[in-house]
Amino acid sequence: MSRSKKRIVFLAIQPIMELDLIGPLSVFQCANYLLESEGKPAIYKTEVFNAGKESVIRGDCGLSFKVDKQLTDLTEATIALEPIDTLLIIGGSGSLTVQPLDDIALWLKQISPKIRRIGSICTGAFVLASAGLLNNRRATTHWNYCSKLSAKYPEIEVDSNSIFVRDGNIYTSAGVTTGMDLAMDLVEEDLDPTIALNIARALVIFLRRPGGQSQFSVTLQNSAPQRDNLRQLPAWILEHISEPLPIEVLASQAAMSLRHFARIFASEFGMTPARYVLHQRVETARRTLAKTKLSQKEIALKCGFGNIEHMRRAFLRVLGVPPTTYKKHFYEN
């Protein structure tokens, strides 16, 4: 555990997702506040730099942040005088535009050996990838962009479920609020678990968020099918979710032969019919758990699992947490 002063640099490629900056920034500032309240010196010096030359950073939500520091200020000479302990790339639509030969990617590749820790928040992973820093590493980003990251940079082992991933001294976090989870982990690494726990209490966030980001994206990933005979099938499945739904029943409903249905369904939905039905059962069950007081036995029957154990296994497979844990953290009183 080191209590030496640490320079935390946030780098923005505008427009940014505002919470990708404010969330992690609040965690580091809260750590300073808690240390000072105990009569100890603050440990973090946080700075925000604009990758462009403007004095204002624009946000995707319409907010703007005034800064007086630009990427051009971060030269090898200035970093030698005041080393960067941790560099965090802020996510947002701007980070998706960075290409491997852009100035920021070339700068990052050159300067990275001089920085102890480098991380990204949400889609900031695309900036690290553009500089080659994620090659042959595990990494994550927002669940909706994982397939795009994997397709654009096949050298990366993309983990679409983890809240954040550490591979060596490179850290990547998933969507938006997970930047706070990452910052909490960095603080705990620098200080101790007690400080991290007190930050979680002060900011009213999880010290250890249960499960992975898949718990937020079960149905969000599924777009409407293009073929007419499949277009009504998702709604029909939800209407009959309490019933057995083998592939034969689904193929008959779509008026297709079994083999043709299986092939077309996989191409439209990106998964097998059985897996899709399982995901819809879990999605229906998690919504019911969060919004009703029905027992787990009642929910298991209502959603077609048959019994609690089958539902528990499905939750672990799809969401990474059992129903009991999910209800504890997401139940709406």
C-alpha cells in the first residue's frame, strides 16, 4: 500500500459521455475527502485534458466542461517532470472515431511505457485498441459495442460480461457507471478496503457489484427480425412464456420446416431458438422479481422454468447471479 501522491489524468475525446467523467472523478475526490477527514494528506491529484485544442469539452447529453489543459501539454518532457500515475480514457461517441494512425493513438502508443496504469471507461476502450494497447489482452467495453470492438480489433479477447477487466497494467471497464466500479478498484489497490468501503457508503454505490453487465442487456441486444414470418414470433413467445416451447412448436408457429427455421432464426437473432427462449424466460423472471412480491416458486412456474432450481441455473448462466441475489439488489419497494 503506497500513500505517495498520485496524478490521475482523464483524457477526453469529445463529445464524451458526461457520467464517464464525473462518476470516476467523484470516486477519487471522495477518497481525498475521506483521507483529509482523518487528518491524512490527500493522495490524488486529478486533472482533465482535452484531446483537442478547445477550452471546452462537449458532452453527449448536451453539457459542456471548461478545461485549461490539452493533450499537447502532455509531452514527454512535462510527464518526466510530473509523472502520470494513472491515465483514464473517457468514453462517449468521440472515442469511437479514433483510428490507429490518428495523433492521439500514436501519442498514446509512444507515452504508454511511462505510465504505471492505463485504463478506459466504456467506449474509451476503442482508443486503447487504436494504439495497440489491447492486442493479445482481455478487455471489455459497453455491452452494445463488444461485437464491434471484437470485429474491428480481432487481436483483442473481448469479455462482454465483466464489469471491468484488468490485464497487466491495462484496465478496461464496461458501460457508463462501471467507470465508478473501476475507480473503486483502483482506490482499493492504492489504499485499503476500508477506504473503498467508506467511499461506497458515501456515494451510495456497490463496493462489489453483483454479476456482470449481461444482467442489464438480456433483451436489449435483440433487434427486430427482418423476415415477416419471424416478426411476430418474439411477442408470441412472451405470450406463451409459461408453456414448453421446443423448437418444433416455434417452427410450426413460423410456418417453416424445422431445419430452415433453425438456420433462419440463428441468422436473424444471433442465437439458437432454445437459447433465445431461455433468455426471454430469464428476462421475464427478472422483471417479475424486481416489480412483484410473487414467490420464486410462482415466478418459476409463470416463466416456464418448471421449478426454482431450473430458474436458479438459468439466472446463473445468463446473468451471472442467482435469483435471490438479483432480487436483493434490484427489487423495487
